Amino acid sequence: MTYKLYVEGGGEGPRLDTRFREAWQRFFHRAGLAGRMPKVVRGGGRSQTFEMFRTALANPRRGEVPLLLLDSEGPVTPGRSVWTHLKLVDDWSRPTGAHDDQAFFMVQIMETWLLADREALQRYFGAGFCADALKAWPKLESVAKDTVLKALERASAGCATRYSKGRVSFDLLGQIDPGFVGSACPHACALLDRLRGQPQ
């Protein structure tokens, strides 16, 4: 059995598509999933990613399990399933055949995961990086997406390379420690557990 993971985001153009997939491959390899590596599909926009996942469900392939990974775009109420959240926020119904363990969130955005490994951020940005701009948030998944993005921009404002979506965000995704991400972000931990074949 293999997993095909439809992930929101990725930017425009074939070069970013390659960077996107390579970044996720590095992240999952660092998570110890070399032997269970999912096939990552760049979904692009949020709705487009959902539609790609729904199409995959409607046209199943033997031995392949489609999974969905989206930004939550806001806080997720504890105990609320991904499908319930998507119905309330996006008015999307659970596709026929979809299970609870096939949809996952980056809460509240992918950049939240980057904040889980501040040592990696410091190494990447180097001199001029202002770690003090990143508060010691006790629960990263409760931090609003705008706050996360502004914190990364402020922290890297004095660096030769500043934070931006695309090349920089993909470079960082491939360098952060998934162990830190899983510990700080419960929804990320749920995805990693699923890929490792652990019960949800």
C-alpha cells in the first residue's frame, strides 16, 4: 500500500513544483519514512487541492490511498474532525468514501511548522536573524496565521535572505526537524502517525 498526499500550495511554475516535492520528500525522509514515503502532489490552490483529492477518491487505484493536507487557515476546535471543520469553514462536505484518517491540517498554516524548529531557522538565515521576534508561544497551533507570517518576516528582516513563500519556505521545510514539528503541532503528529501506519 502506498499513500498519495495532495498538499495545498506550491506556487506557480515547474521549477517551484520540483522544489515543493523535493522539500516534502526531505521532510518525510527526516521523519524516518524513507521506506513509506508518500507520493506528494502539489495541489496549488485550496479548492483545487480538495478537488484533486475528491477525484482520486472517485477513481481509486489498487494499493494506493489518497490523503489530503490543507492549511486550516484558522484555529481548530479541540475534538473537531477535519471534515467538520471544512464543512463549517469552507462548506465542503466529506466526499463519498473518505475517512477521518484521510484528511489532515497544517494548523494554522505550513509556516507554523517552521516555527517549531528555531535552531533550523537560525542556521538557515544566519547573521542578522532576530530570534527575539519569535515569541515563546506555548501552543503554536493557536497562533494566528498573520502573526506567524509577520514574525518570520520581522525575524529575517536583517538577513541576506529574507523569509518568503516559495523557494525560501521550501528550503526550510526540507531542513526542519519533523520530531520538533510533531511535538509542537498535534495535527502534524497525526499526519506523521498515519504515514507510519500507527492507529489514529
